Amino acid sequence: AALFEEDVGRGPHIVFTASDMRTSSNSHERHGPYDRILLDAPCTNDRHLLRGSAAVTLEQWSRGTLKVSAERQVKWLYNSLWLLKEGGVVLFCSTALAPDECDAVVEAVVRKAHGSFVLEILPLEEHVLRMVPSLAAEPSDWGVRLMPDKSEYGPMFFSRIRMARRTHAAVDHLKW
């Protein structure tokens, strides 16, 4: 119960929310801006397709499915930037094998954010990577990947994105 108390002087507060990230204006705003956001983005779960454990079979999967999923991830990640305080960090996570739903999403958001935000891609600290034996994290262009052929975990992709500052004129209209 202490986690949800209103006493601001007691330490950091965590807000768990569930709302639709497909729109830039949503119920997340009433608690924002945020210092940190964890975005565990839905993906095509292509690893499960290869193992035959998904509701959709490999024969039913298409390049269009991947494209739609990646576009949704770009939208959600971009919208999450608007909810951050300056200096705040989004941890973007995906369990996809396809780079389209990992590095390509971050790259697209960095391009899209140009002119609205100054962004910085942060490394995953070495001490974090060593916390789990046999993690076998591999650096990628925009984050870190855990591949199932190198460890018992994965696939997983992590990218830490720091929003250094807003540069968009709409920043003056935020009510925070």
C-alpha cells in the first residue's frame, strides 16, 4: 500500500497505468510528465512462429503483419516521448527477432523526432549486463539484443532513449 500513498516526501513514486498509447493525448497525461517510461511494445512474436507455439502459423504470417506491427511500435514510442520530462528516459523493449521491430523502430523514431526533441541513445550499463550469467547481450545499432541462439533468453531488444530537451513550439502549450 505504501507504493501508492500520496506523501511526496517519502521517496520515488511509481505510477502503473493502462491506457491506449496509439493516441498522443490520453490518460497517461494526467500523471505526467514522467522521469522514466518502460515501453514493452507488442510485436509479431516471430520466435513463437518458428517454434510453432503461436496462435498464428508461419503460413499465415506475412510481411504486412510485420510492417503493421513496426508502425504501431513507432507510434507508441514517439508518443511516449511527449510524456517524458526533459532528461527523462524511455526503455523500449521488444521480443521480436526481426530488426524491423527493434533497431528500425528506434531509428524511425529518432528521424521522426528531429525538430521536436533532442534525443540521446544511452548504453545499457555493463554491470546490468553482467547481472544475469550467460546473458550474451550483443550491441546493435540502436540498442542491445539478446538472441536465443546465444543464451537461454531472447530474443529481446532493449534501447534506452533519453529525451534531453524539447525543441518543438508546441512545448509552450503543455499544461504540466
